[in-house]
Amino acid sequence: MKKIYLFVTVLVCVLILSTNTRVIDDSFLKESPKPYFKPILHIVALGDVNDSDILFVKKSVESFYPEITCVIDKKEELTSDILASSGTRYEASKIITKYNSDKNILLITNVDIAYHNKVRNIKEYGIIGYAFRPGKTCVVSTFRIKRNGKAKLMDRLEKVVLHEIGHNLNIPHCENDKECLMHAADGTVTQIDRERVWICDMCRKKIKPLT
């Protein structure tokens, strides 16, 4: 009887240890961290824009904002519903309102754009870019940055695009450093040429990532 009792005792111990081991091994079943997905920015040509310019913008954005992935969408036609009241240029606020959605969208156009500048009391104030802050939509025009050659155009285009995306990321106009690309251009190329492809530390602290 002692042998039988000893055998049963050993068997019970083995079963207990086996059960405990199984619980420990099952720890891998715990929920793993969710994978990280980069926010997507849709680049849209509005009107007749060179494909090479769009590709340049894509490369520039992904290089400067590595947390963003860019995709190039199909071109959109310029339509009368986004014209300014004069009918000679396009209203920037109408553009970003029309294309605003749950997507992050950067619109590139080569036509003149304007907005109502209430501070200067100018109904159609010509501008280079316009954006929601914070938000998901912005528009950039190459119309006012073309002079002085192709290289200068591309340098300005890069800065303006990164500037407007900066507004979408919640950065206001910089008052800290005139070389910061978030400084207000006031519709001229002089300030754009002064800037570097760089955002100052004070502006970076205000960033709210795209979703």
C-alpha cells in the first residue's frame, strides 16, 4: 500500500508542475503591441501641374517629415466653384474647404490664388499657400514663385509646401527666427528666399502629429 500511495503522490506532483509550466508558457498569448502606421498625405495636382514637380514635392515632404508617407492621387480639374469673385484667380479658402475630408491632402496648383485679407482690407490678396491650422488640407501655388529660374522655383516650392504642412501640424507663423520656414512670407518671395529648410525648436514644440 505504501508503494501505491507513494506512486499516487508523485503523479499528483508531476501533474501540478505540468499545469504550472503550461501557464507560464502561455504568457506569449498576451496581446502584442499594435503596429505603428505612418499617417498618409495625399498629394493632388489641381490643374496643369508638371509631374516632375509633384514627384519633387513627394520626395521633399518624406525627407523633411519622415513620419509621413506621401501618395500621389489623380489630378483634379480647376472648376468655377472655386474662383474668387473677380473671376481672374482662385479663392484659397474655397479650395481647401472643397477638398477637406478625413484624408490629409496637399493640393499643388500653378494658378494664382488669393484670400480675403481682413487686416489689410484687401478682398483678393494674392498668396502662395494657405492651410487649415491645425487640419488636414492645404494648397500651394507656384504662380508667384516662378521667377529667377527653375532651381529657385523648386527651392521656394519646397519651403512653401513644408510651411503649409507645418500649419496642418498646428504650427502658427514663427516670430522667433526669420530663417525658420514657418515665418510668414506675406505673399512675397523675399522672405521665402531668406528662410532655410529648417524649423526652429520653438515651432517644433507646437507640432501635433497628423492622424
